[in-house]
Amino acid sequence: MSSRLCAVCDSPATGDGADIILPCQYYDLSGGDRQSGEQRLMFALLVDAINVYQRGVMSPLAQARRLYVDAEQWIMAHRPADGALSFDLVCDAVGIDPILLRRRLLAWKHTLLRRHTAQSRVRLCIAPRIRNAGRRRGRQSASAFVPM
């Protein structure tokens, strides 16, 4: 564990807090002191694209769906765009296997879609018709008609 002082607190960041992760602890855990500024920026780009992808996959909102489509196209593109940061380039820069990450994102998406379609299926219950329940078609029963 790191014992350097955190910029937002006066005590050393020892990590024995319950569920609180301070910025300096995250910085230590993510290997931020070993990454360059460009790598951290590329990692932030990758995290943002994955978040947009996951938020938009089932969203009914048009803006979220448009962002999802853009993120999906960027993630699934196998050939790099001219002069732009491609998904493969960003993954290689931060030390992540782009093919494995693509596979896992697709598996997550298909699992989510399968669960959603299984839950949203309409189940029809077919019950037998009751014939001649004392009324004929087109006639109301005497109790249903109340004169004024």
C-alpha cells in the first residue's frame, strides 16, 4: 500500500476506509504514476466510449441512441481512421487487448438483449370459451338495464 499523502486529506492513503476511494488511491491503483499524460487521456477516452456504449444500448432516448451508434462504430471499426485515434490504437497505448475487449462488449450486449427479450415477451393464456352463459348476443340482461 502507498503511504504518500493525499492531496484532499491530511492522513496517508492506506486504503483501510470502508467503501471510500480517494483520488490519490485511485491514482495509485490505476498505475497513474507509471502512465504518461497521453496514456491517461487515451484511457479516459476509452472509458467514456464504453460508458456511452453501455448507457445507450437499451436507451429509449434519441440522443443516447445516437451517441451509442457513434461509440459502437468507433469500437467495432477494424481499420483506423486517417489521422484519428482508433480503438485499436487507444487499447494498445493503455495495454488492453482490443480484440478481447470487443468480444466482451459484444457478449455483454447480447446477454443484455437476450434478457430483455425474454422479459418482454407477451405470454398469451388461452382459456376455454363459456357458451350460453344465459345471454344472447346483442341483448343485455334485465339487470343491466336500469330505467330512469
